[in-house]
Amino acid sequence: MKASAVVVFVVCHLAGSSALLASFCSLPKESGPCDNYKQAFYFNTDKQKCEGFPYGGCGGNSNRFNTWGECMERCGIPARELAEATDTHAHLGHVCHEVFCMEGCPGDLYASDENGCQTCGCACPQLKCLPCPNDMYMKDQYGCDTCQCECNELNCNDACPGGVYAKNEFGCDLCQCESPCPLRECPKCPAGYTRETLTDGEGCEYCTTNCLPVLDCPVLDCPGPCQEGEHSIDASGCPTCDCVVVMHESANAPEHYVG
């Protein structure tokens, strides 16, 4: 009868421990919405051990601990076995040795090996980025992904003036040229003349002060000459029979009108 009571006690005790583990230590790791990353630890139920992960500094859940020992004490092997270990990172017979790394990691986020022990490699923070083609992200100096897409090398048939190529929505160059020249609007010349333009070292046109006669303008056959002002010019720089009359400055009158 006493043996039966002991068996019932053990079963109840184990059942209670399993329920506690399922409700507390079985939660998935969660970095949270913030990006003030620091090293934290959680209990991995699949591997039955505590592992490090980057915690963003806010949010998350209860399966998060400041130290590996705290994680093991709450979710890993019993405290009695933990105290008997020769190292604070002992787990299921494996002993983690303290490591001294020559170079630091951002936020002191170090990666863990398959046994949950710290390495000198850096743990990469979980980023929330727009998707890149083929999941190709550029790496930082620690080998972690950034939110900048890695672009494929272009093999275009023709080079673009000034080496300026159009870009896609990911910021990568396309085999399409984009003009490096600013838009310019030159001052108009008198009827029958056009503004001389020259090209600079980058292949861009710029305005000069010279007005050159337009040689291929048709001969005008107007009803009569412009009594005042001058003939207007069309889009090609040739004069038309319309007259542009220059008005004297007035608060209520426009500067020009076409008659």
C-alpha cells in the first residue's frame, strides 16, 4: 500500500512538471518588435536545451532569460544536477568552456553551437525587410544579412552615357539608360533665329548666348507686315504671320498678346 502511494506521488509530480514545462518553457523564441538587440536565452523544446538568441528589448514572451544558467534552472535539468556540474554551462553531460573572442559582436550578440555553448561568431539579428529577388541580401562586416538587396552583375550590350543606368524597385541597375543631363530650357531668340547649343564633357547640351539664323524656314506670305512688335515663332524656330505685340507695363495688362 505504501509502495502504491509512492508511485502515485511520483506520477503526479512528473505530470505536474510536464504541465509546467508545456505552459512556460514550450513557448517559441520571440525577439519582439524593437531593434535594441542584446543576448538572451530560451529553452528549445525540440533539442531539450537552452540556446541563445537576439532579443530586441521589448515584447516577446516568458520563455526568455538573461543567462544560460537561469534558463537551465527554470526549464532544463533540475537545479540539483545543475549545481553538480563543473561549469555553469553544463547540459546533459556536455560542458561549455568560457571563450575569449578577439573581436566583439554588435550588441554582444554571439552565436551558439549545437550544444548551446557560446562561440566567437556573431548572432545575426532578425530583420524585417522588403523581399529581395531570390532572397539575395547584402552582408555586413559580421556576415549578417542587411536590408539592401544584392544585385546581379550587368552584362549590357551598350554602355550608357556617363555610366548612368536606370534602377529597378530594389535599387539594382538595369540595362536601360537614364539621362545624366539636367533638363534645360534656353531663352528664346527672335523670329528666324534659334539658340545655339553646345555639348559639355558629359554629353549634355547647354545653352549659349548666340542666336543662329534658321536656314530652312519657309518664305512667309503674310497679308501685311507687323505694325507693332514682331512676328511670333513656331516650335521649330521659324517666324509665322502672327504678330507678338509688346505691351507697356501695366498692373492689369499682360506682357504680350498675339494679334
